[in-house]
Amino acid sequence: MRMKDCSLVKPEPWFGSDRKLTKQQQVLTAIAALVVVNLLWGISFPTMKALNEVMAQVLSPGSQMSRWSLSHQVALSAWMIASRFLLAFLLLAIFLFPLVRSTSKNEWLVGGTIGILFCLGMILQVIGLGSIPASRSGFLTSLTAVYTPLLSSLIFRRTPTGKVWLGAGLAVTGVLVLSGLVPVFGLGQANPDVPRVPINRGDLWTTMAALFFTMQIMVVDYFGKRLRSAYFTPGMFLATVVVAATVFCLTGVSTDGSGLPYSPQVGTSWWSMFTHWPFWILLFVLATFCSLISFLTMNRYQPSVSAPQAAVIYSSEPIFASLWAMFLPGWLAGLSGIAYSNEKLTVELLLGGLLVLIANVVALWPQPLSESRSGELAIDD
């Protein structure tokens, strides 16, 4: 992608000037902001699960989404993604209209690229979940912490420091433990509650999803140092809506609800879910906290750290998701009238979370000035 006016000097950001901060302070601010982003993303896991169940009950009362065909599951997820980011874009246009109005052509193009990569990653992740356990999906997705420094080395000729590699390895190990895929404290077996499913195409789809997420991180990293990264958000949201809507159409699922399992009457419209208030409440939470605030913050602050460091920070998302899952599902179940129980605190969560925390400390520990000039902590490379 060629940018005619792509300056190497980062312009004044839309909110929160960095000019009065030292580089070290900019990095620390960015780290804190990205941790908050992961905290908000963690809310999305139980909320999306609840929203999917609400949508499934509206479309096909008495059915379980897990028993739907893969095409219907993908269609349901694509419909939810399109609705979520369309609402997020509308909220952005209403409350932050000056940002949308002053977004340049290049920023629209970069934002659109980010949205395409992000949405394709999410759709592939959903397809993969059709044939592999959620724990394995989470682990494979966490490999972005490894893919990002690898691709950075190959594409940008930037060799991450040993501490970043160590942090990436610890992060992946932490997610592996958190997922219950490895034995804990020498028990001799992994979590028995995790299904044993042979390697299949779901692993390939999920690995491809992780690669799309990796490319998303790298695009934000590269162009965020040259353009106003907060202004990528409008294009990202619109592109996500377009891709998700296109995927829904490609599934061949009719909007009149024909072909849905266990439907009491053929012709239950997909549009009917917009008349249910639990759908709107859950969608508003996803659009506001997990999309508008989180992605605007991500786009704004990720360029202040290196892409490999950002990938390690993002590996903390499953930790926050697990913490939210210990009390949020019960509240969501009462709100939306679905069966959804809270999860329990486990040894895997404690140990895996500790490893991911250590990984972040290792990867983000301040570098000497001579090392930061190589690109690990610099924001103007």
C-alpha cells in the first residue's frame, strides 16, 4: 500500500498529546492503556456467548447453537459482528464526529485494511471453533505473540530482543496452562474437562485466524507511526461491517430463517431479533466498551510500543476473559433469560495468569537507550 503523504513524523494525535511526555512515559502510558483494552476485550467473551445464545433462542426457540450446522453458526456470528460494529460506527459518528469528518483518505485506507484483517480473523476463528475445543482455539490464537516477532524480523528486518522472545514464550506457555492443555503441578494429565479432539481442519482455520490478527497488529504498528492512528478507527469499523455482511451472504443462509433447526415455524426472520431488548443491551455493551472505546484506544496507543511487545500484551486477554467469566455470566443469564452459569477459579487460571503476567513484565521491561533505538521502545523509528 503506497501512501503519497505518509510522513515519518507522527502528527499530533486526536486526543492526548504526547509532546510533554518523555519516550519512557509515552511507553508506560501506552502499556497501561493497552492493558485496559484487554480488560474491556475480556468482557466480550461472556457477552458474545450470551448474545449468541439470545440470538439462537430468538431464531430457533429450544435449540442449542452448538447443534446448528457450521454455515448457520458462521452466519450467526457474522450477523452479530456486522450489527456490533455498525452500532459502534454510528456511536463514533455521533459522539466523535470531528474525528470521522477529518479522517484522511490514507487513514481510511489503512483503517479499512485493519478492519478486513480483523474481521477475517474473527470469522476464521468461529469456523475453527466448529471442530476444536475453545481452549485449543484460545491457545492457537495466542500464538500471535510468536508470529509477530517472527514476521517483524522477516518483513521489517527488526530483530526483537531476547527479552521479547522470552516474554512471547512465557505468554504462550501461560495460555497453554490456562487452556487446560498441559498438566499442572505434575498431576500427570491435563485438565480432564478439556475435550480430546484430534488435529483437524479447525486447527488450520484457527492458525490462519492468528496470522490475520498478527498482520493486523503489524499494520497498526507500521502506519500508526506515520499517520494519526486514532483515525484508523472509522475505516476499521466500516470495513468490518462490510466483510461480516459479505460473509453472511456467502453462507447462503436466508434472512427469513428457513433451514434453522428446531424452529417451530419456518420463516422466523433474522430481523426479528432487533425487537428483543436483551439483544440490544448486550449489543450495546459490545459496541461501546468492547469496540468503540477499546479499539479507539488500541489504535491510538499501540504504535507507542513495538508490534512484538503489543502481541505479548494482547496475550493477557484470556486472563481477563476468565476473570470476567467467574461472575458476569450469572448476571447476563438473569438479564437475558438464558442458561449460563459462572465459571470457577482454577489452578490453571492462577498459574497461567501468573506466567502471562511475568511474560509482560519481561517483554516490557525498559530497555537501555541504545537498545530502544533499535525499535523495541522507540515510537519514531
